Amino acid sequence: MDINAAGGSNAGISDEKLAALPEYQRSPLYTAAERAALELADAMTATPVDVPDELYARLRTHYTEPQLVELAATGALENYRARLNRVFLIESNALYCPVAKG
């Protein structure tokens, strides 16, 4: 999973939570709703795309229909952007820098 860490950091997500993103399915830092949304993102980026009915049912317990539309649209846009960037070898602009803990 690619991590848009700069965007997440700007949205107020902690460095610890960003670091735990690859293990979101087991991390106690993520809520059940967040885990479901991240699972949707993973499912949407798979080839072929596969969003099982069971996942959609879990998403419906956390999100309204308009929220699901927004989640799916955002995921689709980010997937499009990431794939387009790869075609042209566009690299991250290094906007994200974890804050040193001291």
C-alpha cells in the first residue's frame, strides 16, 4: 500500500498512526470504521477490483450512502493519480517529514 503521508499528516494523523498503516488490520490505532475504509481502498486498487458483498455490508454499518460514495470516489481518484504518476515516473515531492520525538 502506498502511503500519502503528507496528506495524512496535514489532516492531523499522528506519525505513529501513519507508521502503523501497513498493519492497519491489526493495529489498535485504527477503529473498525477506519479498518473497513482502508480495506475498501485496498480492494479498489487490486487488479481486478474486487469489493466483496461482506466488505460492503461492514462499510454500511459505519458509513451512510453519501459517505460511501465519497470514500469510493476519493479512492478512485487517488488510484488514478498514483497510476498516472507511475506512467511518467513522477516521484513523491517529499512533503512529509516525521517529527522527531525527543
